[in-house]
Amino acid sequence: MSFVGLLIGGIFYPPIGYFMLICMIAAMAYGVVKGRSWCDWMCPRGSFFDVLLKPFSRQREVPGFFSHWVFRAVWMTVLMSVLAVRLPPLWGDWYSMGKPFVTLLLVTTAVGIIFGLIYHQRIWCMFCPMGSMANMLGRKKQPLLVASGCNGCGQCEKVCRMQIYPGAYKEDGIVADGDCLKCSYCIDECPQKALRLDQ
Ligand code: SF4
Ligand code: SF4
């Protein structure tokens, strides 16, 4: 609910938009140390999707297109371009400089809600520019390990909000997907106790 308050508050008081900047920095700083674990529950928007959007989402498999790096690069370019165009004319006006951040927050959340209803509540996280940066910065941090006891039952994939299938990495013994949120849902679900996070 606090995220909804943030969105509405930002419309009437633009400096609230700086909160997005704080989240961007935090997600990337956290990413360097712990991969995408910020996106598990600390990201207010991610938590909003999990709590309020999930009951209405169709929970369908997300087409690979949405997490493809070309699509992600497009979103990163859009985000950076909006800031690059809209911030310089407002420079020095700290009150108004929050507006572009609020606009981005509103538009991207609307995109996340629309596609989240059609596909899966966490679809936005599959191409979120901040999440993509955290992916790149912390891909090898605190990796999820798969032991040889994995029997390929697929239970882990069913609970993964990022639609990752850890069992598919059994041969390598390590989940090489940088979008893993290190949430441990799959670890708790695995009947073979074949998964663990490398601390
Ligand atoms: S739940 Fe465990 S045993 Fe089943 S596929 Fe996943 S890692 Fe393997
Ligand atoms: S459920 Fe497992 S694979 Fe999926 S994000 Fe969480 S820790 Fe990573």
C-alpha cells in the first residue's frame, strides 16, 4: 500500500520522485554484492506486484521475448533518454526535477500492471532496467547451487516468480541465470533438498 501512496503522493509532490533514484542506486549497489536479491522483497514495486497484483494475474508463462536482452536494452534506452531530455531544462529547480522520475514511475508501473494481468505479476521484473543492471553487476554473486540429487521433478520452477527452472542447471551444478532473486522459494520447495545458495 505504501507504494500506491508513493505513486499518488508523487503526482502532488514531485520531489517524492527522488525515491525512484534511491531505489535505482540501492538496487545496483545491492546487485554488486548480492545479485538481484534487492528485487526479492526490498523493491517496493516488486512487493506491490506480489501482494496486490498477483491475485488478479493470469499467472501464465512469460514469452522469452520479454526477458531478451534486446528488449531490455530498449527499456534502458527509454529510461535514460527520458531523463536526459527532461532533466537538463529543470536543472537547479529541485522541486520540479522530481517530475520526470514520477512520470517514469507511473508509466512503467502501468506497463507492469497491464502485462502483469495478462501474463504474470512479476513480468515487469524481467525487463526492469534496474533489475537488468543488478543482473549484470551481480550475476555471479551468491549463486544458487544444484546438487546431483536433483531428479528433475520440476517443483522448483513452479514456485519461481522469475520463471527460472533450477533443475535445468543440474549438470553444471550452478544456476547461471542472473535474474535469480535469491529468494529461497525453490530451496524450500525442493523435495530432494538439492538446492542451496552459496553464501
Ligand atoms: S525441485 Fe529439486 S529435485 Fe525437483 S527439479 Fe528442482 S532442484 Fe531438482
Ligand atoms: S525461486 Fe529459486 S531460482 Fe527462482 S528466483 Fe528464487 S532462488 Fe532464484
